[in-house]
Amino acid sequence: MAFDFLKTALVTLLVTLDPPGLAPVFIGLTLGMTPAGKREVGLRASVIAFVILAFFALGGRFVLEALGVTIPAFRIAGGLLLFYIAFDMVFALKAERRSEIASDAMAIDHIRNIAAFPLAIPLMAGPGSITATMLLADRAGGDWFALSGLLAIIALTMAISFAAFLAAERISGLLGKTGAIVFSRMLGVVLAALAVQFVSDGAAQIWR
């Protein structure tokens, strides 16, 4: 059970974050920076995103209770949101949106604080990853061992994202434009299946 939960958490967060898909955006945001500067931006963004997702993993349930939102309702809403993100990925809309966000940040802030915005928020710790984290934390059911495993998975996905940032130029060159599109669409189909599972779980809870 614990292994299945951790496997689901890893796949869900990796698909939602899509580290290879972030690589081209990272290249655009850090254009002209020194290698040391790029490493610092990537590390800061990963740490900030980890803190945000860890907060929602541990405290998201209390936020929902304070707002009077039930977990089954959040499961359905979250699943629908993840399905929307998957739809964007399959039809190649997500990459365009990421580029638009990155361009806005370049114009507004001129590379200052890009680790926090737009890299950490909303590209890494965005609505999709926050929703996925809260749904996974709910699935842990208050088991601290499972929650600790979820935090470890979040840390692992951030480490993978950081590694993708360091190897951004190489990843972009290896995948090419066509390869990146195919990879993103394949991940979108996987995320769509996970989203349907979340919705069906929530609907089953409400029915019971």
C-alpha cells in the first residue's frame, strides 16, 4: 500500500511539473546569465516550490475545513482542474502559456527575482501541482509515515527539476521541438488518466 501510494505520488507530481518541459522556459529566463547565476536561480526556485508544496501537503486540509469545503468535493474539483491541465498538454497549449508567463516576467521584472516568479510560482508550484499535492495528502489519510513519504517525493521531484535546469541546454537539444511536443502530449494523456481517477474517487465518496 505504501509503495503504491509513493509510486502514484511520484508519477503524479512528475507529470504535473513536467521538468523537461520547464527546461526551455528556464533557458529563456536565464539567457545571458553566468553558469553560477543559473545554478542559483534553479536552486532557489526549487527550494521555494518545495516549501509551498510542503505547506499545502501538511496544511491544505485545515485550509479546506476552514473554508467549509469537503474532501470529496475537492477531489472532484481538483481532478477536473488536473484534467484541464492535461488537455492543455495534449493539445500543446501549456508550453505556449508558460512562454507567455515567462515573457511577461522578463518585461516586468527584468530577470530580478525570477527564481520566485515565474519559475517557482506559478510554473513549478502552480494550481496543478498544488492541487495534486493536496489530493495526495488526502489519500495519505492522516498517516504520518505516508505524509513523510509524500514530502520526500516532493523533495525528489524538486531535485529532478533542479537537475533538469542544470541540463536544460542538453535536454532541449536532445528532445528538439518535435520531441518536446510528443513527450509533453504523452505525459498529458497519463495526467488525464490520473485526473479521471481522482474524480471517480471523489464521486464514490459522495455516493457513499
